[in-house]
Amino acid sequence: MLHAPLPTMTNPALDNPGNPADKAGMSTLTLLPPDRALQLAAQFGLKPDEYDRVLGILGRSPSMTELGIFSVMWSEHCSYKSSRIWLKTLPTSAPWVIQGPGENAGVIDIGDGLAAVFKMESHNHPSFIEPYQGAATGVGGILRDVFTMGARPIANLNALRFGAADHPGTRRIVDGVVRGIGGYGNCVGVPTVGGEVNFHPAYNGNPLVNAMTVGIARADRIFYAAAAGVGNSVVYVGSKTGRDGIHGATMASAEFSAENEDKRPTVQIGDPYAEKLLIEACMELMATEAIVAIQDMGAAGLTSSSVEMAGKGGVGISLNLDAVPQRETGMSAYEMMLSESQERMLMVLQPGQEGVAEAIFHKWDLDFAVIGHLTNTGRIEIFHNGALEADIPLAPLESEAPLYRRPTTETPKLPPLGEVPDPMGLAPALQKLVACPDLCSRRWIWDQYDALVGGLTSKRPGQADAAIVGIEGTARALALTTDCTPRYCLADPEAGGAQAVAEAWRNITATGATPLAITDNMNFGNPEKPEIMGQFAAAVRGMAAACIALDFPVVSGNVSLYNETDGQAILPTPAIGGVGVIADAHLAMGLAMPAAADLVLIGATRGWLGQSLWLREIAGQEAGPPPPVDLAAERANGDFIRARILAGEVLACHDCADGGVLVAVAEMAMASGQGAALLPVPAGIAPHAFCFGEDQARYVVAVRDAVAILAAAAAAGVPAARLGVANGQGVLVCPDGAAISLAELTAAHEATLPALMAG
């Protein structure tokens, strides 16, 4: 609708000699009428008291562009206003940590003068609205976070959660998300080497798409975002700006309703070919001394990148949006500042280096434009079409951003499960479990991802508990994994948070690598509900305890809240991305067992069925507390396993997780095509509890000599027991004597996802 002419004001900052933009016609701001500003503030997601803070900082009504800047910078997605107080309790330092949380990505020392740079981020809401582009741009965004730091990306992973397999919307979302991840990653030339997939009705209206990228950089050539040097040029590089993604950060900070078609314009459009060019151009410029600071234009686009760069550097920034490359006509300052168009970066250059940078980006057919400079005003000043559009002090934009200690309610402890009888026997239960959506083969997904591009992947999906990716020019390799068990987190968020970290540590350890650090992606419901905030706080407590006990610090991460549709929250899902290093990639252990070997179980077994997949899939219950996490046992058992692998005493290794021991052995057998015969279950424990219980801190290993490893375990004080033998006969004999052919087991395992996706 049309409004009366808007009031104007003089901008005192333009009289400051640090601001060169004091040109005729650039001295006034067009302010929103107070009633209209209040109305828009609510639409943009600002609470009444938050909007009052805006007025206090400005001392006046905001302009349209200023209101947009405040709304996105103070959104949950960008400001972490509900989670910051809890995140600060996580351990973030270690001798090998070069950069912890607070930059585009975390950085750790991996030896030989090299660093691993990595982070995980969510693209949940966009992937619900537009699965293909939501997932694709999630991959593109996390790639930029990593190469912004000066690292060449070498691997992508993901953690995906979808609704019930029989839900009408699940097939469409799975198809779009998987194609989006594969389409972007494959085209940009970075292998997708690992991840995880779960299905549960709690994700029917809100799938989770968490993308992780790992890159390699020289440890002495890490690039940061803090701008410096009054007068230095601010340059825009990459693709042109359009209207896609406007208010994407705000959209990601709100619950959904069942009808979200009106949100579709907030989903960004990705171009992996432009991203590949951007990677190469940035790598080439980073080899010079031209860059002072660099920042990806991610959530909130030009707004967040400019505000964060200037804010971290303690300087001011002046932008002339007339110079911004645009692919659409008539864009307003508000639209340009909030656009989340993809494949764009913001840089601050050393004096006189503009020509060097421009030549490089034009060589790669990318846009290059000087769009501003740094000032000594401590403000962000934005000009467009000869008019001042925004004039905001930077320090209070961060220091006075909302920070909430929201009320929390502890999740009630569930009563003990008690005895649950076995309704069908071991072999039928095993066949049903390996075919269930949470345990079935992910080959339908993996086959759409190029895991080998780049030629450095030595253990790809399905071959080991963690992906193994070599480091060019060295014998070293990284071990990479993503892990979380949301059903545990729902039942006991603190135990679930600890278990997620422990399982990532365990999966890396099972390859023989040393776990070094994690990135996290905290996916929860509406934090304004005390029970949801209680889940978050408890999960963080569990994660912190595990990180400390396992020397496994958090170096980066992302928080995604308001994952609810029509009031139905997702399962609490603190996804963990783990990174470890092994000195020689050839020593990395896989899970395929040889034709003749002894099978040994490392770790104590009580037969814990609470919250197990057996309980859900076979007994039809989701009940009881999840398995307890003994962090001292995790450390002792894992250190023992890693030492045995590196000593050459282990032929195959697989951690015991979903489905328990019998599923672990079945997965090892299917991976190798070799059968196995298992010994009877020890006295005093029910066979189904021993076989399918999900006790933690356990590994199944194939070894040449069970006697030797049992003696070594006894000497180390580590529980161990002989399980049986791998016999190469193509049949798996269960502890009760029932046999099932590997061909039959594999057929059931492989059939589920293709059948789901075939409709």
C-alpha cells in the first residue's frame, strides 16, 4: 500500500573525515513512520522489547534497510540469542586447536605444517520448502565457510533426518535432498565421503539437512574475517546479487505451519559451476599477499559479512550499493543487503592490490567490484542511488544483541525397562532389523554421490566406520564421521549428547585414527518452550563432559532452533561431525572381515535394550532409558583398540551401535561376503538382549589370534570376550544355532530404500 512521504534526517557521521561519502544528496536517511516500523519489525521476527532496543541504539525510527539489518543480525539463526550462554560451556581448546568457534570454520593442526579446516551447518527449513535447492545450497554454503579460511575442500559429509518412511511427503523430500547434495558436490568436484540417515515420524514436517565440509590448508596461511586498515577497499567477488533468499535467516528462526508455499522465494538458488570457479579464484588470490580479511556471504548475505568483518576488526565500513553486481533490475538497498544469493564473497584488500585481485577474478569469469572501504567511524553506512540508506553503530549491533537465559525444564527420567520377551528369535529379528529404514543399506543414496573425485578417498561409505581421505603429498589421512542417536536424546538429552560425541570418537578410533576435534550442529525445536530449552541445555552438558573426557574439543558449529511444524518438534538432534588423523592411510582399518579369523568383542555387555532399535522394530516399543555412557570405559576401550590396530594385530573393526552385536557382525559379514559362526551367549543374559542390546563403548574385531588379544585386553583392564569365527561359508550362524544365508540377509538389507523411492 502507499504511504505518505517519509521523514528524513541528517546524518552527523558524514561530517567525520573518516567517511569519504559526504557528497551532495547523500546526507539524509528516509525513516519509516513509527507505526509502520513497529508493524514491519513484528513481520521480520523482532519481539517488541527487541525493537525497543533498536530504537534505543538509533535514537530514532529506523529506515527500511536498517530494520532489515537488525532483524537478520538479531535473528536466532545469526545471533544465537537463546543458545550462546550454553555454548560457552563447551570445551574449545587443545594444543592442536589453531582456531576455535567464532570464525567461519574451526582449524586444527594435523602435523607436517598442515591444518584441517571444518564445520557443519544446517539448511533444514530451506530443504523442507524446496528439497533440491535447499540441500544444494547447504552444501555450497559450507564449502564457502571452509575455503574462506584458505583451505582447499577435500571432503563433504552430511547428516540427514527424514520423516517416517511411509509418510506421503518423505519420498519427495528424500529424493530432492539427495539429488541436491549429489548435484552440487559432484559438480563442484569435492567428494561426498560419509554421513548418516535416520527416519522418524518426528521429522515428518521438518527434515534435517546438516552439511559438513573439511579442507586442508597450510597451518601458517589461515585467513580470517577481521577487517583492518582505514581506507582499505572492500570488494565483492563471485556471482551477481538477485532477490533469492531474502530473509532466509529470519525464516530459519521461526516455526513452520503446514502450508509454506509462501516461503519458497526465501530459498536460495545454487550454481556449483560458479562455486568451483570461486574456489579456484580465491585459492589463487590467497597465494598472494593481497587479502587483509575475507568472509563468505552466507546467511543474511551482504549484511552479515560486512557487519561481522567490520565488527571483528573494530572499524567502520562504508558501502556504495550502486557498485554491487546485480542480476535483477530495480533492486532496493534493503533487497541487496538481505539477499542470500549464492557463490559470493566479501574481501578487504591491501592498498593498491585491487588490480591484482580484479585480474584474477575476471580470469575465472567472476564478478569483481570495489563496493566500499573501511572507515574510522565504528559504523556501517550504506548508500544507494545517491542517498544514505543505513547508518548504524556497529558495536551495539553486537553488544546489545538479545541474549536470553530462557526457562528450562528437565526431561523426566524414564523408568527402567524391565524384561522384554523375545517374540521371534534371533535370525528373523536380524533380518527384519537390517531391512528397517534406520539400518538398511544406504547404497541408493551413496551411488548418487561421487566419493572418489579428487583421488584421495581410500575408505568410502560402507567400507569403514569413518571415511578415510588422504592428504596430497603426505602419507597422512583424515578420518571423518557424523553421528547422533536422536531417540537417545529424546529419552535422556544429557546421556544422548554424551553418546553422540562418544560415538563419533569411537567411529574414528575404529579406523585406527586419533580423534582430534568436533564440529556440532544443534537441531532442536522451539527454545521458547521450557522443555525444548531443557533438552538443549542437557545435551550441551553431556557433550561437554564427553569432549573433556575424550580430549575431543568443539572447534566450530551451528545451532538450528524452531524446528517445529504446527507445534510438533523434531527429536532433539545434536549432530556431531568428528575429525581425526592417522599417520599412514594404509594403516586405516575397515569393517570387512577376512574369510578366516577369530571374532572378539571388546567392552562390557549387559544387554541394554532400552531405546534400542530391537525394542522399537521387533517389540514395538519406544521405552526405557537409553544405554548409560561410561566415558572412562569409552576412553580405555578405544585407546586399547587403536593401539592394537596400529600394531597390526587387527584385521577388521566395527563399533557396536544401532542394533547391537549381532547387527555389527552382520554388517561386517555383508561388507566382506564372508560368513561367520557365533558362539552361544554367556550364561546369565538373555540371547536377544546380548545380541541386540546397545551397550556403549564396544567394538567387534576380527583378529588372527583371539588368545593374544584377550590376554592383552586383560592386561589393560579392558573387558573382552570371544564371539566366534569368520568362516567364509556365506552363512551367518546366530548364537542360538539358527542360520541365515548372507545372500538372503544382503537382499533384505539392500531392498528397502530402492523400494521406498520407487513408490
